Amino acid sequence: MHDDRSLVEARLRRVLDERIRPAVYPESVPLQVAVWHAPGEPVPVAEGLAAEPEPIEVGARWGAPWGTSWFRVTGTVPEEWAGRTVEALLDLGFDENMPGFQCEGLVYRPDGTPVKGLNPRNQWVRVGTPVAGGEQVRLHIEAASNPVVLDYHPFLPTRLGDKDTAGSEPQYTLTRMDLAVFDETVWQLVADLEVLGELMAELPDDAQRRWEILRAVERALDAVDLQDVNGTAGRARSCLADVLAAPAVPSAHRISAVGHAHIDSAWLWPLRETVRKVARTASNMTALLEDEPEFVFAMSQAQQWAWIKEHRPEVWARVKKAVADGRFVPAGGMWVESDTNMPGSEAMARQFVHGKRFFLDEFGIENDEAWLPDTFGFAAGLPQIIRAAGSTRLLTQKISWSRTNKFPHHTFWWEGVDGTRIFTHFPPVDTYNCSMKGGEIAHAARNFKEKGAARHSLAPTGWGDGGGGTTREMVAKAARLRDLEGSARVEWETPSAFFDKAEAEYPDAPVWVGELYLELHRATLTSQAKTKQGNRRSEHLLREAELWAATAAVRTGFPYPYEELDRIWKTVLLHQFHDILPGSSIAWVHREARATYERVAAELVTIIGAAQRALAGSGPSELVFNAAPHRRASVPAGGAGTPAAEGATRLAPRPDGGYVLDNDALRAEIDARGLVVSVYDRAADRETVAPGRAANLLQLHPDFPNMWDAWDVDEFYRNTVTDLTDAETVEAGQDGASVRIVRRFGASRVTQVLSLPAGERRLVLDTEVDWHEREKFLKLAFPLDVHAERYASETQFGHFHRPTHTNTSWEAAKFEACNHRFVHVAEPGWGVAVVNDSTYGHDVTRQVRTDGDRGTTTTVRVSLLRAPRFPDPETDQGVHRFRHALVPGADIGDAVREGWRINVPERRLTGAAAQVAPLVTVDEDAVVVTAVKLADDGSGDVVVRFHEANGGRARATLTAGFELAGAEVTDLLERPLPDTAAPRPDDAGRIAVHLRPFELTTLRLRRARPGARPPLPA
């Protein structure tokens, strides 16, 4: 037989495109359209429905950037269409290739009932099936003219990312507003031919099955009369029945399809638009669930569910019913799909506390999986947090985006810093927007790395980001792929059903230890510095507010601000979303974030001040409040006391220019260039700075990645570097115990103040940058005389070691990494910490010196600022302030302590009390208390969370500073842990604590005489 495959396949493509697909709607009549453009921000639904619109014609331009237009469409179903299915086709000017990245709409009935969303791949609204003829049609469309920020030529700077700069030029052309007859037989034929054509293309050229499909398709095309597609579609379908009925082989890969619509809580649109994107998508999905009995849809991010409840109660009612039916599934158990690298320990824990509690309160549902398909890598502390929240599983997709190394597993156990393991799955379909194309399904089966040991994978199916979710076409394809020869088997299932099957068949899956590092999007650790600073400050202020409010509540009856703290936590957690905190959203998002963080800080400072005033009373005695988890001089952790006398710091000029700072513990030399050429540790009798090198060295690199400007820094940035060694000013500080340095470069200015606090082993660097560079990367370098093959950086509830070498491509790919409050490098017996108050990105490299002592220089570089131009063309322009400290002679415990010190400064006020005793004390510095608060249920119990921070075993005594009625170990949601013995406090309120390395523990301490309050409302 002659090989005519290409001939038949080309015929299939053309006939589908030019004859069969157009025949799905064989007849149509125009609708009458009128529009009202809402002034300013979106208006309530009732106002939009009541507004008086003006006529508009198809072909007219509409929609200023970020505007809202209310369309009213009216018409009459022709009498001659009686007995047929009729749909309204409503094309606002969509580009089919951009679902989720352009205009969208939500259709309402005149009474305000939502019908469904309108999107590029979902432009229809069912009018009737069958119709009687003569029906009056009236629909309202709330249309959002969101501009296209990420266009076909991506990453071009644009002013469209902020309503203040986007202008008023109409963005879209009204394309089609019709009533049309829907021919379901033709629509089903389209699905038949698409599934078979896509499957055929994935089969080997010499496969019998491929040729059987080819011949069946050929017969079907012969059966179609191109002048009467609607009259012959049934005949064509019958030619395909046999090949569609052939069952899959028993060994076929199994795919659990989960309806999905990944919606970024902010990205190329502001938060207010996400509220509407979620409502549109939820309307779509509840409507599809009613039409398709096998379909299952999962939605994560409790914040997005809360938005529906608050802003769209009519949609919420439909969602609640679908959840009760078990088909609209809460997933993930987090407040948002957050970044997991940068959120601090408590914040990462609270993502699960608030997320899981919302689903429990609203639906009585507890999620067993973390659902993070799009997050930019995963910190090594996360498995313990997931487990401590009562979950055991994780799903993500993003690691498939890694550019250097292909991850070796799709289903595996992920082990975190403390040894906790989480059953983890990476869908081999390699997308979280699967559309059920044959190429996607075949790729999932071929790509699956667990062949021979397992056969189940998951496919998140649907258009995200406001693209409308799963479509009826995807459901139709999945039905044909349920049991089809040559294909993987596809079945709609909930995430939990998939994980149950996957874990049951593969309980001894391989183990991956340590972080799941994404070899991409590394620059998100630095972009939008003020957003990151706002997050860090908010995290620590929340800790302080809970600590002092709880202490004051127990000591003085101070009213604990339950509602305020709950609301503020949710605000901070929302802004940890994986395109806000990482700095990869439009200008509008980050402008609002800066304002939000300022309001949060002001409110928390007020709470802290009121609680401390209640504790201090009125009087002249100066009190120092220490919220850090370690004693500072005479002030205990979590308490207040009289400040201790400080030593002195001496400042003297250097003979060759510059200055010497000396506080008896350290001697630091700053040369005439304002560079630190020596930091001598007196106790250890050794130098910190590598010979011939200088610390406090600002380095400037060009920064123009190949793509994803705000997200990426490509390794070639290192090829070109400018050391900023010229100083305009190097002078003694006004306090006589510091050195002030001023530099200028490009259009920017840096002012630094270097100081040695009296009696302390740390050189503090306060840096102010008035930054006006474009596409540049600013680093702060510390070349250290330390021989280290690995270094430690803080992560949630512990720290994680990374190599300093590049032996393999896995190490080489980690040329930019995340730390929280510290980076620590060490030789046995001596180390150095670099601590910070707000930066996350860094790199650590090593070089063996070829002259002199042939020692090793280990260089720690802190990433300060970038200047990408997409999606925010003004990223980081303006004034920024950073604080870092170099801590010579530091072991890991010192690094932990100094990291807390630089982030949680003392607060001073006068009062009557000589001291404020801590609510809880721990007698071992390795045991770090991260939270002291009152229980969320309003019982008045005190909740204490702590972990072992040094990486070793710890024995400690925790002592309650109040009368105890009992204690219990709980999960993060403050529920007793099953099969865990309750601690037994002694008569003095002491509890023995035994911890594994990095072990996290939450204790609930029952007060003997608590002042209780009603629990928070759901």
C-alpha cells in the first residue's frame, strides 16, 4: 500500500478548519447590543445592571485599559429554530491564543443571577435546548478590558501595568454578538476527529493502530458532504465508532484528570481584578459541573474562596452546593499558593493554618495535599511544615521548567531538613494548563519516569488566570480517552483519589533530600526590594504583636486583638503569593503592596505599643523590651528589663587614609576607598577578610536575561563586573564611633554607615541606595579567609547547606540562592556569618589563592537591587535602605542569634515596672521560640511554637511564667496530636523538652485561670 499518511492528515486539518468546525453553528442572527462604561473602578453588580447603556455596533472599539464595560445584549429566537439548541455567541474581541491574558466577561441574567464567564476559548452561553421559538433573550455582560501586558513579543517594557500610566485608548474591538443554532452532532464529530487525529500523530509510523485510525478518518471524511456537513455528520461519526471503541491495553499509563484553573492571585493584573477572575471561573466551572456528571474541578487558595464569599454571594451559593456534591474540591490547604523560599518560619506555618482552617470552617473538609503547581522552587524546611499542618502530600509542576538538569522523578518522597518526608508528585504532562490534546497525553505517558514501578500520574486540566478553567471540549476529549487503544487512560478524579492510588502502588518511591531548587527565576529573590522588606518587617512585627499582646493579656487582662491579628496575618499571607513577594507583578500590584505594608506596620506598632504600655505602667524607669528569642545583655528573651551599661567603641584614623574601628572584640579597618580591608577577631586571633581583598565591596553587573526580566538572572551576568571602589566621601560619623561613606555611580548614589556596636562581635553596615540604574544588578561582596566546601543559609525552622563548589551541573546551577536572616561559612572551630534585615538573594563562591599562603577565599555576596523593565518598567527606582552585619568567629548558634538581633531591635519606653517577666522561658539557646500567642479558639490558652535551630539534638526546659493547668502537643492548627503523650509540667510550670535536629514543636499551655473570649467567626 502506498504511504498516503501526509495526504490524509493534511486533508483532515483543512476539512476540520474550513468546513466541519464552522458547521457547529450553521445558522445565526445578530443580537442588539448596548454598552455602559463604568467610570473608575468596578461597580457593584446591581449598579451595572441598572445603568442605562448606549447602542454599540459590532466592529466598534471599546474598553480603556483596566476599565469595566457593561454590555446588554437582546434579541429574539427565530420561530423557525423551534426544537433546536440555541446559544448566544459573545466575542468581546478575543484572541484565542491568549486565554487569561486579555479581556474577560461574566454573563448575568437580568435578575443578577450569574450564568458563566466569557473567555477566548469559551464564548458561548446556552439559551435553550430545545427552544420553542420566539423566546426573548436578554443578557448582561460585565466585561473587563484588561490590557495585554505579556504580548506576542514578550517582555517589552510597557506602561499598561498601572492604571495611572496606561492611558485611555480603547483596547478591544467588539467582534461577534449573535444567536446561533448549535449542532451537537457536528460538535461531537469535531471531538471525534480531533482526538483521533492527535492520537494518530503520536503513534509510531509503522504501528498497526496508526494505520487503522488513518483509514477510519479517511472513510469519515469521505462520508462528509462538504456542502451539507450538518446533514452528513452522523454518517461520518459512524465511520469512527469502531476505532473509538477499541480499548486501551492493560498496561496503559493512567492519568487522573483534575479540572483546574490556576489563577495567580496577582500578576499582570491587580488584586481587585483577581477577585473578578475567580468569580468568572467559578461560575464557569459550576455550570460545567451541572452539564457533565463525571467532571471534577479542584480550586486551591482559601483567599480566592473567601473573595467569592465576600464579593459574589450569588456565585458562592453555587460553589457551596457543588462542594457539598463532592465535585468542586477545595485543594491545597493554604491561604494562597505562596512563594515558599522567602516566607519566614511562622508565615509559612500560618499559610497552612489559615488555609486549612477556612476549608474546615466553611465545608468541614481537611486537605491532605499542598497544591503548588507554579511556585518557584521549594525550601528544604517545607516538608516539616506540611506534616505539622496535618497534611502528607505535595503537588507541583514548576520544577519541569528547570533549564539545566532534568529532575529524575515524577513520584517520590521529599525529605526536609529535619527528616520529615512528604509524598510528592510532579505531573509528567509538564503543564498545569493541560487541554487534553493528544500530544499532551502522549507526552505524559512517555515522560513518566517511574515506568515499571508505577503507572499513575495527574493532569491539571483547564485554562488558568481567568482563561475560564476547563472547557466542554476538554471534557469531551477526556471521555474519548477514558479507554482508547494507543492512548493513556484518562479519568476525572479528585486530587486525594489520585494520591491514594499513587501512594498505594508506589509506597517505596525514591527519596529526594533537601530543597527542590528551580533552575530558573532566581532573580525573584531580589526584584522589588520594598515588597520584600515590607514582608520581612511585617513578619517580625506580627511576632512582636502576638508576643506582647499575649503577655499583657495574661499579666494585666489586656484585650487580646484576635480579629485584628487574624486580618493582618491574612493580608501578609496574601502578599506572599508567588508573583507578589517574588517581585514579578505589574507596577500597580507593587505600588499597592508598598502602601499596604505601611498600613500593616502602623497598625502593628500601635498594638505593640499598647500592650507594652499595659505591661510597663506609668513611671520614669527606662525599660528595654526584648522580643527576640535570645537574652540580650540583662534583658531576657520575651521580657523587659533595665538596660545594661554598654562598653565603648573607639574610632581612629588610619595612616594611609580611612579609619579604624575598635570595640575590644573586633578591630575593623576601613581604607580611604571606604572598603573594609581587615576585620580582626581578637578572641580567635585571626583575620576575617581574605588577604589582598576588601569587604563591603559593591559590585555592579549588567542584567539583561534572555527572557522573564523580573524573574531571571542568567549566569552570563557574571562575565562583566564593575567594582565600585571610588568614594566621594569617607569620614567619621557624627556619633564619633562610625564611618560614613558616600559613592556615586551612573545616576545613583550610595551612602553607608559602618559601625561596631560596643562590646559586640559584629560589624554593622547600614546602606542607603538612591537607585536609578536600568537593567543592572547590584551586589555587596564579603571575601572571607575561610576554607569551606559548603555553607549554611537559614530556611524555615532551620538551615540548609549548599556546596561552595561546582563539581556537577546541579551545584553549578545554584549560582543564586535564597537565605532568610543569615548565611554562615565555617571551618572547624571558626566561622563567619553575614546577617541581613531584608535581603534574600545571595551567591557564595570559592577560590584557592595561587600566591602567598595558597589558602581559600570564600566570597559571600548579598544581592541588593535589580532594575528589570518588565513587567514594571520602574522596578526599584528610588531610595532603599538595607542593614547587614558581618559576624566573625560565629558558630551556627551565633548566626541564628545575630540574625534575630538585626531583625528584631529592642524597644525602649519608661514605666513603673522594673522588669517584665517573660510569659515563657527556654533555658537552651539552640531551642528557638518563633511564636508566643493566645490560642485562636479564644480559650485563653497560651500557644508556644519552637524548634531546634542548630542542627543537633537539644534538651531544654520550657518554663511557663503563669499557673498551668496542663499542656499538650498540637499541630499547627492547635489541635492535639494523636498518639502523642501530653507533657507533664512540674509544680513550677517546667516542661522537659527533647528535640531532634530542626524538630518543630507546638505546645498548648492551659492556664489555670484564663480569660476566655468567643472564638473567631468563620
